[in-house]
Amino acid sequence: MNRTLLALLAVLLGAFPGAPLAALPVKTVTLTGNTVDLGGEFAARIARIGGDLSPKEIEAIGVMVTDEYHRKGYTASFVEKLALTRAGTLEVSVHESRITEIDISGNAARARERAGAMLAPLRGGVYNRFEVETALEGMRAALDLPGVECTPRNAGPGGGDVRLEVALGARTSGRFRGALYADPIYGVSPMLGYLHVFGWGILDLRAGAAFREGGASREEGEAVYSTPGAGEGRAYFFTGARGARSVEVWAGRDELEYRITDARGYAGAGVPLGAIGRARAALKIYVRGDSARVEDYRAHALDARDIRLTGELSVSDTEVVLERRDATTFTMKLEPGTGTLSERGYIGASASFRAPLAPAYWLRIIPGFQCDYTTARERYYWTYVFDASMMGFPGDYTASRWKNAGSLEAEAELYPDFLYAGPFVNAAYFLDESGHWCSATGAGARVLLVSGKSRASFAWAWNVAGPASKGALYVSAQAAF
């Protein structure tokens, strides 16, 4: 059968760049080479196409089909040819890239064997990013792996198919981690941590510092011991100690600085509550005691003693997602307590929520919420408003006993599994230090780089009531090794 190939149209366009081509009569559009069901709605869109179409309009049909494949997770499939028959049928030839090889490395031989058996059903199927991620998440949870990395590679003749390179993480007895970030309150903040797993428990050590103009603004160290159940999804006990020195700023008193030297101890238990969908719920209950020396707080030094009972509920699917930043997490905390600065007692409460949504394979929409409240009237117990949850207000040290902050971020994947970027907005409604309700809104844009267990974030944010040039740069980097 004679065909009018769009390749010929491209040649004609090149030969006569100034001459417009006549529209081509298209009666029907059919897909060839396809086995994937793109759904009835998309089939109806294809069925409605017809009429006299220009070469660019015909080319756009191929782009539309490729985009629909990608939107549904078939990110390696594409339209390879468009051909118009004499009968007026536009044939859209689709190349569906299939998984032809699965290479598994890392961990012990037994784990690799079990992983291969669990991933075997993927072999021969059309590569779908969402289906592969779901299979990897299930495999990681079933084999109790600390991590899984999967890299799709071109395979087969002409690189038209896919080879999955899967690296299984191995549990080690010890692991270092580090971070460096620009804290909106305390300044440049390096942190180093070490976690060691023994047969009789888990020891987590962490040390950090912060520096802003004028010198060190915070120094801290913490050690936490947990019984083995903490890493196995069972009930566990834990105890810890923390020592810290910090320089705080009292915005309501002409940015008066006061210093806190604090020693803290705590002990309690954690209990898994079961599954809610694919998420897991857990409850922690512990007693915390603080002994602090507070200097220049009210023109003189004082000793502060404080004890509180804390109940913390968390619901998260962290255990079944490949990356922690993809996890949906909700936490709620209730803290009744008493102390020398609040002898009649007080109640503190907080809640936070983060839920990444993926309307397209290349896009995340991330809503978030943070609420902090205390009945205590003393500034010592309050929370900074413009911390990492409310960016765009550099140098504002306002504290609040009731802060509500929400955020919405769009994150586009610009380069697969490496480069992400997008805008965000955060807003707060809070009681200021004078007891008046206030609101503030900040906006910005973020670039995120991810490579294995390392990531770096660069954000510029500003107060929407002023120019963007008055904003600030927020940088953070972290790695586990």
C-alpha cells in the first residue's frame, strides 16, 4: 500500500522552507504496536481526531500519544513513526520498551536470590516506572532491606528496551551521617551523627553546632539508646541525654539576646499500633526533664527546672517507600508539664503533616502543615515563627505560643532521579509576642539535587509583601555514608 510518510514532509519543508504545505486529509487515527491499555477516555480523544490537518498538527498527535504513555508511567515508550495511508488513516507506530534484563547486586547471595524471584514477574513486561517502584517497595519491606537503588538502562538492539540495575542495601553495624544547612534562626549549622546496631540495642550519637554573625549561636550533643525492637517494628524502650548551649533572641525586647545552657534526660517506650492502609501508626510515651541556666533573660541569671510527660502519635508510610522524601507523614504531640518558670503547669501541643502527591510521573505537589501551641505565658517555652517551616523572613526572631504554618510546593523532575525544581509558598497565622494575631506569607523557588543517599537543596524565598530581591538564600545538604 502506498503511504505518505511524514519523513517526506520534513524533506519538503527543508527543500522549500518558505512554502507552506497543504493540509492533509485525516479520516481516522489508529495506534499500531501497542499492547498497553491507555484507557477509554484517551481512546475517545483519538477517535475524535479528523479533518484536514497540517504537518505540525499531525506531529502533535504523536507527541500527545507519547505524553500519555509517559503520564501513565511508561516513560521509556515512545512514538517512533507516523504514516498516512491513501485511505486517510494516520497510523501511529508505538515502540513499547520492555524489561529484558534485571541485574541485582549488593547484600548477601540469599537476599539477591529472593529479590530476583520477587522481581521476576517484571521481566518481559512493558517498563512502567510506577509498577517498578511498587515492586521494589514491596521487596524492600519483605526482605527488611535498609535501602534499594534501581537504575533503568537502555538494552537490546538499538537500546530500545530496558535493563534494570538493582542494588540492594546491606545492613551494617555502624553508619555515619552528616548535614550542613543554613538555619533561619541560628545560622550555618553543621551536624555529624553515628548510629551503631548491637545485638542488644541501637545507639545513636549526634553532635552539632551553629554560627551566625557574632560567633557561635548553638552547640549541642545527644546520645540515645533503644532496645532492638526499635529497628524491627516491635515495642521498644529508649533513653537519652542531651546537652546544649544556645544564644536566643527576644524580638519583643529590642532583640535582646539571652543564653541557655541546658542538660536534658528522657526515657520512655514506643509501641506499634498497626497498619492504616499502607502506612504504619506508632505511639511513643516518655518522661523528659530539663535543668537549665538562663543568663540575661530578665536582666539577671536564673535556674530553670522543668519536667513533662510526652505522648507522640505518628502515622507514616516511610517503611514502604523507596525514598523518605516520598513518605506521607502525620505526627501529633501532647506535653503536659510543670517547671520553675511555669509553676502552675502548662500544656504543650503540636501537629505536623506532609503528603507528597504525584499527578504526573515528573511532578510532585507537596502540601504541608505545622502547628505549635503552649498554654505557658513565658517566652522561654515559645516557638520561633520564621524557622524552616516559614521561609522568606530573614532576621525576624518573633516567637509565638500559638503558631499555625502551612506550605504548598510544586516539584518538577527536570533530570530523572537527580535534578528537581519548583516554586513554593508558605503562610502563617500566629500570636505575636504582644498577644495579637498576625499573618505572614512567603514565596520562593527551590532546586534539589539527589544522588543516592546524598542531597543538596538551594532555595530563595521572600516576604510577598515586599520585593523578591529582599529575600534570602536557604541552603541544606545531607549525606549518609
